[in-house]
Amino acid sequence: MSRVVLDGDHLVSHLLNFPDNVEKLVFSSRPHEADGESKGGAGIPADILETPKEYVFYFDVPGLSKSDVQVTVEDDQKSLVIRSSGKRKREDMEEEEACKYVRLERRAPRNQTRKFRLPENADPSAISAKCENGVLTVTVEKLPAPKPKTVEVATN
């Protein structure tokens, strides 16, 4: 009989990502709609917050400046697309010839893209974006709720 040791952090992470993994499996033929990612990797990590007045998207873009990131609205104003074209710079010590990396884990792939279908009540003309401290924040305002229309009843 073999003994299995479970890492608590790994197990919790797996359980938290389980709904996303199931959705990716079910909708794998539609990558843009299912997980917001395009070809070429894991995509840009994102959190999405809904408030009563807006949707706020938070993207991790460590080491990238605002000129390395592009925010666009596509598909007849129905999709929000985030593209990064920069590359994180390494902290190499150029004057030291004998320096080499012992471990290199913080690689940032080039040309990442995330695409999200905007909700029906999102206002594509009211989008703002800012990039600071390695976080891109995109705010999409909501359209006002439609007001009920009263129709006067005519009499003969």
C-alpha cells in the first residue's frame, strides 16, 4: 500500500480553482468565452469585482509599464481585451562577468492576451484604465437600469 502525503496549500488552491477548471473543461472549444485566455499560455491573472455602479478588473502585470499594456473594446463593443507586449527586465549585474542565475522562476511571457465578454449592462463608452505598482485596473461603468415606461390607456 502506498502512502500519499497531501500538501495543504496545494489542496486548498486546487479546491479554490475547481469551478474554473470544470468550466474550462466544459467550454474548452470556446477559449475566449470560457476562461478569458487566448492562445499562448496561461494569460494575464485577473480578478473581477462588481459594485452597484461598475465592474472593476484587476490584472497582475508585474514589471510592465503602461506603455506595455493595451486595453481595447472589440466585437461591436461587446468584448474587453487586455494585451501585454512587454517583457519583464531581469536584474542582471552586467558589470559582474561571473554572475549567473542559480534559479529563474519569474519569467513573464511576452504577448499575453485576455478577452472578456462584457455584461449586458456594461457601458463600453465609459471605460477607464490605470497601471501602477504592477497592477492594471480597468473600470467599466454600468448602464443605468431601464426605467419602466407608463403607457396611457385610450378610451373611446
